Amino acid sequence: FSITVVERIFQLLFLFHSNQKNMNLYLGNLNYRVKEGDLERALAVYGTVHSVKIIKDRETGKSKGFGFVEMDDEAASQAIKELSGSDFMGRQMVIKEALPKA
């Protein structure tokens, strides 16, 4: 390979990555025993999961029953359609696009 071919491959990879839009999802009504890995595995079926965060009480460290997941737009939209209201570890999960902090 010449250096220009390698450079072009990196340019294309960068463009592909920069054109990917991510959606931040809110997941609520979670069982308090749900771990971040549980959510990641459940949502990875729909596409790449970039981050998972279960919100915990500062004092006790216990789950507050909700969290956030960041994933590609298309995958997130599909996950919302298929998982909203579904049973997840004994609770009916709420999943929707997260609103920005006010």
C-alpha cells in the first residue's frame, strides 16, 4: 500500500464515524438489581452500545431504578420500539429518548 491509500482509508473511517449520530436513552422502572452489564447485553442486540450508566443513591450506592444508555440513532430507535413496556427482570421497562438537562 502506498501512504496515500492508507491515509484515504483513515479519512473514510473518520468520516463514517463522524457521520454516526448517537442517541441518549432514558431507561426507567428498572429492577433495583439490574446491573450496567445487564442493560448493555440487552441493548447490544440492537446495535453498538457506547455507554451505560445506572443512577445510584450517593449515600447508599443502591440503584435508583433508572439509567441512561448511549447508542447509535438507528439502533436506539429500534430498541425503543421493541423494548418499551416489555418485561425486564420482573419489571415493565420504560425506554425513551432522554431529554437534555434543563
